[in-house]
Amino acid sequence: MIFLVVEPYNRDRFVRFHAWQCIALTIVAVGLSIIFTVLGLMSFHLLWWLMMLIRLAIRLILFVFWLIALIKASQGQWYKIPIVGDLAVSLAGGQK
């Protein structure tokens, strides 16, 4: 979020894109974590373990997407994470 308000980064579409993509990915991760925690608490013992395993798998997948985006951004490459990448492009003002 800092890069969205600090000069000169807030004028660079590349920086804004990756900042928005990180924010969107974090919101998705928190939302899914809450959903699967609630579902796990509402279910029976066996399903609770299944929900926790699914939650762990989703968190691992989101971490891998974040890591790939971090590496690509440090190399100066545009990398769109599925679904949240399109939102980040529109919020950043387009892609070069």
C-alpha cells in the first residue's frame, strides 16, 4: 500500500499493478481462510480435518502465486495471477 501513495512509485503503472495485485491476493487469501475456518468449525470431526487440509492446500497455492509474482516483479516482468491479475491491471491503469 505504501507504493500506491509514495512518489515517484505511485505514477509507475508497473509498481501500481504489482501493489494492487498483492493487495487483491491478500484479500482473497484472508477471505478463503475465513470461509474454510467457518466451514471447518461447522462440520463434524472428519470433515474438520478435510476442511483444514483444503485450506492448507489453498494457502500453499496462493503462496506459490505470490512468490512467482515477487520473482517476476524483481526481474521487471509483468506477471498476472489468475483472476486477481485482471483486477490489478484495471486498478493500475492498464498494462504496457
